Amino acid sequence: MQTFPHSVAMTAAVLTDQIKESIQSAYRTWLASRQFKPRRGQREMIAHIARALAADEQRLAVVEAGTGTGKTAAYCLAVIPMAKSLNKTVVLSTATVALQEQVILQDVPDLQQRAGLDFSVALAKGRGRYICLKRLDDHLKYQGQQEIPIIDPANEDFIPLYQEMLNRLAEGEWDGESDSWTEPLPDGAWSGVTTDHRGCTNNRCSFFKQCPFFRARSALEGTDVIVANHDLVLADLALGGGAVLPEPEECIFVLDEAHHLAEKTQNHFSARARLQGTVQWFDQINNTLGSLAQRFARPAELVALATEVATETGVLGEALQRLTEVVAANDFVAQDENVEICRFPLGEVPSDLAELAEQALPSMDRLCSQLERLHDRLQEAVAGQLDWQNSYAAEDWLLPVGQLQGRALATFALLRDYAEAANLSRRHARWLRRNQFDTEMVSAPIEPGSILEEVLWLRCYGAICTSATLTALGRFDRFIERVGLPEQVQTLTIPSPFNYPEIATFHVPTMQTDPRDFDGHCDEISALLPELLQREPATLILFSSWRQLNRVLSTLPDKVRGHLLVQGEGSKQALIAEHRGRVDRKQRSQLVGLASFAEGLDLPGDYCRHVIIIKIPFAVPDDPVDQAIAEWAEAQGRNAFYEITVPDAALKLVQACGRLIRHENDRGTITMLDRRIVTQRYGRVLLGSLPPFRLDLPEGTRL
């Protein structure tokens, strides 16, 4: 009989003997059904999570579980029985939709069938992944007409596709979700037939009973386990929580692949606005409101509102033109052939720019309010509460007005951010991005943890953060700081059960050039790759930049180039499928990619016997957010390179190396083509952070 470590026997009332027995029984049943032996790391993880969720307060835990631990089973077996006893909902969130589907299609059904646990489960995706039947109907009904000002009008070439979508829906051959549409969707096609919460009339919509989104959402009500993704969780929290998912207070969150959480929060809560594009957009607002008023026979309140909006957009147009002139006077640095960047150190924008942003705020605020009023009135018209002429058409206008309202709020947020840039309590990276057509103002929080603390950690009933890579250089400090967890949060590291010294080699060949010599390094890589690629039939090659990838590939012999499957030459899924097919046919195949190929890629066994890493994965030197983070750290007297840059690179390097060994019977070699890992002090620190691979280093290397 399997029992857990004594630490599970908590005095907290919530972890009763009955709950402990339920967890242990589920684990025993699952092991027996799968004919698995109990794993020490898995048992430790279950115990750690149960202990954290039984606490009186701050029910938060962080678990790094190495590849092969079986972490999905571990956290489900611990969390689900406890959540059911507490009448809480488990929100199991992954980093991507692909991982989300793996959990709900493979991992969770396995536990339902084999662990003896009785629980319901549902998949949650954002509204934008479901077709809006109203928009689909509008495109088909109004094709070739300009009566309804849909913000992103459909290309006429999409009409046959939209008709096919309608046919499959009517015949029950499709559920209305983008991910289940079997053929590739042309760029722009899907955005024309989906909507957001502002463009939706909910149960007032004439298509409500057939709506794919609301059908999926109704399945969430009363569900024990909701499988979501980080983007959806953040979007729900940004709306105050409870918009799609249950209220955070009623949830226990399991955040898998949690190392993505800080970056996704940063992106989700960033603000940006294009100057010339916004000025042109003001004309679109006025045209839309003019057409809208005309459609409803120009009722006095709509005419007055359109006049007010025209006044504000006129004022704002002049303000943004002045802003454009001031922005143009800043010093820009070329980022690539088409883009220039002007970054503001420590996020401190020039006073004249901040003043102009502040001057535009009152008018922008009034414009937001006016568009909100208009949206509210349209909803009243849809509900039959107004006697406008043609009021039956109000539903058609909710989406375009809602989109105008959403963009207005986003522009207001950007202007307010720049106007308040002197407030040092709001640490943001701020920069200007310019091409030949327009200039974009951007702001991104460099402390996403403060946002997560406010919207998630202080509100949720409990949360578990887990991943195979959370520690950097053996410590959780960097992760905890980035996501805003309390310093005293409970942490656990579970090493991988794999016998790395016996099955994997980390190889660093003798090299003459340093990656900081771009041309020399590229030439040396081009000379080394043909021989390295002959060592195993299936290889993954990871570059750090498109520039170097393109340069190296352009110099390889055609015979070598013919075996390569290169990121960008097809979808990621198509490239992986082709790679697997070649390997199955006993053909040589090499996948080539950047950062997105360095994690989440599962190529076990013969599908990948050799991983070649071109450079230590340091952050891009000219990334505005990373530069701002480093500046703030230096301003606090910290060593940004050793406290931020090196730990972040260590995390990415471990992830890249993790592509090689996927199960205990795997084997292979990792080749690092960056000599700094053995010549520089920080390189040796990075080397020490890796799993205990067998080392094959240049002769004379001293560690």
C-alpha cells in the first residue's frame, strides 16, 4: 500500500483523513491500471500540493518537476479531490492551445478512466476562437453592399469560404470553432466572422440558441475541471474575473508551463497606438456615426452624439499631429531594414511628449464616454426599449461601435501611460517604433508580477505554478520575482528520473571564433554543420536569430540544404509532420528553427537524436523591454547581467536541451556551437545549471 510522506498529515481541517485516503486511493488505482511503479518525485509533488492547498491562507505553491516526473497526473491527483471537497473549480491552464488540447484529449481522460475519480471536465477557449453566426450572416447577407460598416470588411474571395462554413454548421459537420476547421484558413478570413464581448448581444442575439461560443460556455457551468490557457485566464482577469471563467475566489488554478506567465502578462497588459493610423481612424469614427444616424432616420440624440464625437475627434486630430511632430524630433536607431526604434531610458519620456499626451487625455476620455453611451443606446434598441425608426437593425451596429469603443479605450490607456510616465511607481518600458508609414508609441510593464499579485494571487482560493523549467541557476528567485509571488511561497524541485550521464552527451567542439564575431562565427558554423549533420539521421538545429539562420543556410551545400525543414517554410505542425514522416521512412531529416522550436517540441526516440544549439540563448540585445529591466536593476545597485541576463539564458538553455531526452529509454547528443560556455565565467555557470549530461568538452577545458 502506497502512502505519502508524513508531511501530508496536516493538522489543517481541510485535509481530512477522508481526503487523504481519496488522493492515495486514486494514485494507487491509477498506478495499478497503468502497470506503473510509484515514482518518488510524483509522490512528493502530490504531497507538496496537498499541503499547500490545506494551508489557512496563502495557498500558493511552486513546483519544478523535471521531464519524466509525470507532473500532469501528480497535480490532478492532488488538486481534484481537494477542490471537490471544498466545492471549488479547478482551472487547469497551459501556455498554448496545443498543450491545452493535449491535456483535455489525453491526460485528463486517462485519469478519469484509470484513477477512479468522478469529476466533470470542459475545455474553455476565448470568444475569438468561435465563429459569430451574426457576423457570418452579415457577410453573406450584405456581400457587395456598404450598408453595414464592418470594421474589417471581408475580402470578396472569402464569400465562398463563408458559405461553406454555413453549410457545414447546418449539416452538423463543424462545431464553429477555428481549431476544428480542417483546412488552412486564409489570412484575415477568420477575423471577419468572429467578435468580442462588445460586439455581442448575448441572449438578445437572433442566433443565440445556435451560438457555438455560448454552447461551449454553458458546458463550463458546474464543471469540476476547466482546461484553459494562460491567454484566456489573463483576458478573464483583465475583465475583472468571472467573465468566462468562474470568479477567482472560487477557483484553484493550476498554471502549467508557468515559466511563460510573466511574459504573457507583460504582453497582455501592454499599451500601444499608431499616430497617423489613429488620426485616420478618427475619420472612420465620424463616417460610421454619420451612416449610423442616417440608418435610423437621424434621431435627435444620435445627431447630437455624432456632433459631439466630431468635435472631440477634431481636437484629438490636431493634438496627435502635434504629438507626431514632437515624436519625429527624437533620435531613432535602426533596428532592421524597415524599422527604427527610439527607446526612453528607465521609461522616462521627454517632458514635452508627456505634456502633449496629458493635454490629449480629456478629449480622449470624453470620446470613450461618448462611444460607450452610443453602445449602450444600441443595446437598448436591440432590447426594444427605443422607438427609433429601423431599430430592428441596431444589432448590426453593435460590433463596429464596440470595436471603435475598444480601440478608443486602448488609445486612452496609452496616452495616460505616457502622461504619467514620471510616476516612478509604475515601472514600464516605453519606446517609439517607426517605419516609413507611421510611428507607434508603446508601453509595457517591466514588473508583471505586481499585476498578477493584484488580479490573481490575492484573489484566488489557491494556485499551483509548475513546469519542467522554473529554477534558474538552481534557484526560484528569478521566477518568483517576475510573477510577483511572495518570497516565502512554498517551493519544491523534483529532478528528472532520467539517468542523463548514461543516455545523453553534451558536446562542445573546439572552435576558433566567438559569436560576437558574426561573420567569422557564421563561416565556422557553415563549415562544421555538414559533418555534424551526418552523425544522426534526425537532428534539431536551434538558431537565436533569423539573420544568422538565413546567413548560414545560404552558404550550405545543396546536398545538405535538401534535408532541412526550416521554420517559416510551412506551418510548425506541417514541418513536424513531414519530419516524422521522413524518419518513419528511414530518411534523413533535420528541423531548423528559432526559439519557438526550443520548447514544447516533443520528438521522442528516433525523431530526434541530436540537438545542435548555435548560440547561448541570451535575450536580444536591442529588445526595449529587456533593456529597461536591466536599467531598473542597475538603478537598484544590482548586477543586471548576472542577476537577470544569465539566469534567463540558463532557463532557455535548459528548455532547448530538453528537446533531446523525452523518455527514460531515449539517447542522444547535444552540440553547443558557442565556445563561451567553456571560456567565460558565466558560461561555466550556465553549464553547471544543466542536467548532469556526460560532458565532451575541448581538450584542456577547466571547469
